Amino acid sequence: MKIDFSKYSSVRIGGIFEVEEIEHMMEFDGVIIGGANNILISPNPPKIGILSNKFNYIKLENGVLKIGAKTPSSKIYKFAKEHNLGGFEFVKKIPGTLGGMITMNAGVKEYEISNQLLEVVTSKGIKKSNECEFGYRCSSIDGVIYEASFEITREYDDDLSNHLNQKRSNQPKGASFGSCFANPKNDHAGRLIEQAGLKGYRIGGCGFSELHANFLINYGNGSFSDAMGLINLAKERVKELFDIELRCEVVIL
């Protein structure tokens, strides 16, 4: 199948490329794109794959929630709310599919997708949660993620959902990756980029948002080189001024 990444990816950058649709659990010698919410695709990407809708499902069995890796976060949130299942309140405004959320250990504040995770089914076998080396917006999982199982320990908390989603309501609108850089320990990437004089700074069709400097926005016709120019400039400036290495959350293909 062919995918036009200028329409499919959240940052709206990229050309039309052939993507292999994966129907069965198997090894794959390329990159799985999921919902392409934190992916910047170059004019010459590696081999790309995407899971078929066979992996878009949610099953509740004996207090354990089994979710396919293609399942979008919005579907997970809706299911959890309708079935009074706690632990997924934070996913409401996190874009993407479960596979990408697990790979990046997506979350809001102390609430992360790994918190109630029991195990992950991958192309390299089943991994228990404590084998995945989860950290802040990262994990050690390699291979293709196909399914994950979660322990349900409490009921859905509507007040918590409203509280967490209010924290994300002031994020900039527009075509973006969400946060571009992970927050360094005891600091915020947005503050550092702003202090480096790059809040609102643009290269070509892309720029760091005037509302939140850690959001790289495609304002229209932004290119791979525009986005890479901003990413590299922010890393260089912050390193030069604060001696801090910014870690990019964006997967660059």
C-alpha cells in the first residue's frame, strides 16, 4: 500500500511511499510507523511497515485488559470509561496507537502507559513489564509490538481525567509532533529553547510555536530540511548556552 505522509503524519511532512501492511505476527526488518504522530520522514526513508486492522482490538478477560498494538488511544480511553476501568484517564489527548505509546512510554506527569502493564507480545517473544526497561519517554523494547496486557486495579476516575486533560488543553494547535524534545532532569525543554531565543523562530515553513517553544509546528509546506534545521539548531543552542544535551522525542526516518 502507498501512504502520503504529507497527509498521514501528524506534522504533515513527507512524500508518498510504499508501506508493507503486516497481517500476521512476524519479524520485520524495517520500521513500524503506527499512527505516525512523532515521526519525521525523510525523502529517502528505510523500509516501512504498518500493522493491519487485525491488531486493532480490546478484550477484557478476568480483570486483564488485552489491547492490540494498532488500537488508537481514543478507542482505549473510550473503552476504559465505558467499562469503568481506571488507569487510562491520561490517554484521552495523547495521539497515536498503543504500539507507539508503549515504545515511548507515553504519559502525562506521573501517569504512564507502563504503570499497569503486565506484558507485551512482540516479534521477539513475550516480554514482562520489568524486562522492558521503561524510563521517561523511552523503553528498551525491540522488535514489533503486537499486543499488550494490562492489570486493572481501580475504577475510572472522572475527576482525574478532567484534571489531566486540562493540563494538555493549552497546547498549541497545528501540525506538529506534540513535544519535540524530552524534558531534561529537573528542567523543561520548552524553557531552555525559549531562553535560547528560539520561541517563535522559523525556518522555511516550520517553526517553534509562539505559545510553547517545545512544539515544532508545520505552518504550511514545511519540509524535512526545515524541521531538521530547527531540531539541530535547538540542540546546538541549548548545548552551547546551558551545556545540556536535548534528547529528541521525534523518530527520524
